[in-house]
Amino acid sequence: MEEILAILFICGGGTAVAISFSPIGRAIAARIRGPVELPTEELDELREHVMTLQGQITELAERQDFQERMLAQTRERGALGSGQ
């Protein structure tokens, strides 16, 4: 009986150690530790970068709208011109 318990303890302990060093074990440990606070200057830098990206996305959307309107006008002119 004691030999079986010793084998189970050794195998179970080895499995627990193997899991703790795996990505799953690291994820569980990070979850237990709680949220990570970013330094304020790094957080401010990330916010600034996001604002820049949002501006670029807005500009691209405006350009796409303009191109779509121009394409629609060209198609309308082509449809009107071919009927005459």
C-alpha cells in the first residue's frame, strides 16, 4: 500500500511540475496574480498611438467615400452616354 502511495506521489508531483511550467500553468498563475498594471508613461504612449491610428482610419474612410462617389458618377455618365 505504501509503495502505491509513493508511486502516486512521485507521478502526481512530476505531473504538477510539468503543468506548472507549461503555457497553461503560466496562464493559471497569471490569472491568480491578477491584472498587470502598465507604467503610466507606457500607457500614455499606447493611448497616443491608438489616437493616431484612429485618425488615419478616419482619413482612409473619407478617401474611400470620395472614391466611391466618383466611381458612381462615372458609372452614371457611362450609362447615360451609352443610351444616346
